[in-house]
Amino acid sequence: MIKIGITGKAGFIGTHLFNTLSLFKDKFILIPFEDNYFNETSKLESFIKECDVIVHLAAMNRHSNPEVLYRTNIELVQKLISAFERTSSRPYVIMSSSLQEFLDNPYGKSKREGRELFNKWADKTNAMFTGLIIPNVFGPFGVPFYNSVISTFSYQLVNNLEPKIEIDNQLSLIYVNDLVNFIIELIEKYGSLAQAIKNRKSREDNLDYPPRILNINPQASYKVSELLEKLQGFKEIYYQNSIFPDLSNYFDLCLFNTFRSYIPLDNYPRLFKVNADERGIYVEWAKSVSKGQSSYSTTKPQIIRGNHFHLRKVERFTVIEGNASIKLRKYGTTEVIEYILDGDEPAFVDIPIWFTHNITNIGDSNLITLFWTNEFYNPGDPDTYYEPV
């Protein structure tokens, strides 16, 4: 198996990469890393010696002092290279860089010069290195006012704050899951080679070395104002009216899953409007502009269903008869959220991506649950990962 270390694994991209790699325990071993290793020589060296591949994501994106930002990012690269040299280690290094390399700012300059330092180290030691020129990355759980304007706008909209457009730039964009998958493909393609040459001192020209630089194509390109308009549409149709938007376009699905990751968990369960008369009741339980699949289940008392999570699916659970406990836990965390639903007061819970979830019949009779998801079930690509809540 390939041993992988990630610097900056607590950051936005790092968390997504670490969590996704951890789903493939038969392929990868994740070597623990903490940011303080950069200041503890022995821990940094021990980390490096264990790794076949190092994905260098650690960087400072913003700082009030441009010189501090520039110097910090360069020093992180220098500390890694010095540790490589002291331990005679030659892992395959994948470094995240940015389109800002081509701009005249301290961040772009630090990424460009950091990549050049890794290039010189790879030339000198016959090591493997790839620098990734990455478009603007967005996705769920990014830090508002730091990682992406999409994170900022989404946070502001669900908290009834007024988003402001400072500069209406055209943004080249990539969804974080797609970036992660690109990095994993590189690791799978070159990881075995990295293991084979790890302790060799000479370069073998007949081997298929990875490219030194890769420009990652953007998934889409939008003006800031166009993105805000889409997100405002999600707020109106979904957050305020519980109607699923059109999710037939992949980018819109990614944007929607990003937007709803900022909706507070105490937004659920949400009660339906119940139309009652002498005949009984009538409830509209799922409205959607998008195609999808509806299904239902009956669950016997004390039986648990689920204990899995999804990376892309949009799901709604609706209890129409019986008593249920729906539990959620964000993957990689320990806090469990529980919702109690009663069929006498019909309500629903929409399941966020990356949250493992289950539903338990806590009553004495059968539980009837309705499910809606935005895609048909595909046994060849179920987007379902087992994980107990």
C-alpha cells in the first residue's frame, strides 16, 4: 500500500483529501501530520521518512503583512527540502499552487518560487515532483471570508446578511471533490514508482516520471455576480421554500451542495403544512425542479437503517407514520446530532453530504418513511460509504 502524508491536512483541501483517501483503506496508509511538525525537526524528519508520497498543501493564504505571508510559504518549502536532505529521503512530492502564480502579488510569488525550489531539489536528487496549478477551489465546509467567495456568500445568505461584490471578476472554478480525485489519480499512477525509486540515488530515464507541472483545467467559469445570483436562487427556492432546484447540471449540483453545507443543523426537522378536513390530511412532502427518485420503507420497532454517508447525493427523509430517531455525524468528527420525528406531525430532514446518518424506529408500531433523492439508484455507482453514526 502507498504511504501518504499531507501537510496542511487540517485545511479546506487537506481535510477533503484526507477524508477521501481514508475511504480506501485497502490502497492507502495515511501518515499523521500536525502543523507543529514544521517547528519540531525530529517529528518532521520522522514523518518524511515514513512517506512514499507527500502532498504539500500547507500555506498561508492571507495576512495583513504581505511580507509575512510570502516568507511563511517559502519557509515551509525550505523546511521540507532541508528535512529531505538530512534524511536522504526522496518521496514523490505533489505541491498545490495557484493561478495566482501569474499575478504580481506576494501569495502568487511565494507559490511560484516555492514550486521552483522543489524543482531544483528534484533535479539535484533525481526525485519525483509535480506542481499543480489549480483554479479557484470551492466546496462544502470552506471557511467564509477565507477560502472562497462562494463560501462567504453562502454563509451570508443563510444568515440573512447582505453579500457585497467588491470586484466582479471572472472566476475559473473547480469543485474540491474533483481536485481531490485528480490528486488521487496522480498518487495511484505514480505511487508504486515512488516506492520503487525511494531509496535509489540515480535517475532511470526509461521510467515514466510524473510531469513537473500540471495545469488543472477549470470545471466552469463565472463572474462573481453570476455566482451570487445562483446562490440567491438556492436561498429563495430551497432554504425559504423547501423546493429542490434544478440539479441536472453537475456544476449546479456542486454549488448547491456547497450552499447547503452552511445551513445550520438546527434548521431540522421542518414541519410540513398539513391540509386537514373530514376526509383526513393532505401533505406536499417533496417539490423539485429536478428529476429524482422517490421511495418508501417500513421499519419494525427498534430496527436501525442506514449508517452510511454520501459525497454527492441530495436526500430528504420524511416520517409519515410512527416515531423515529434520525442521527447525523459529520465524517471525521465525534458530535452526533439527533432529530426526533413523529408521524402525527409530519416533518422532514434533508441529509447533508459527508454526514453519516441512520434512522431508528423508536416506537411500538411500524415506522413508515418516505425518501427522495436527486438521482436514480445505480448499483454500479451507489455513492454510499458505510460508517456507523
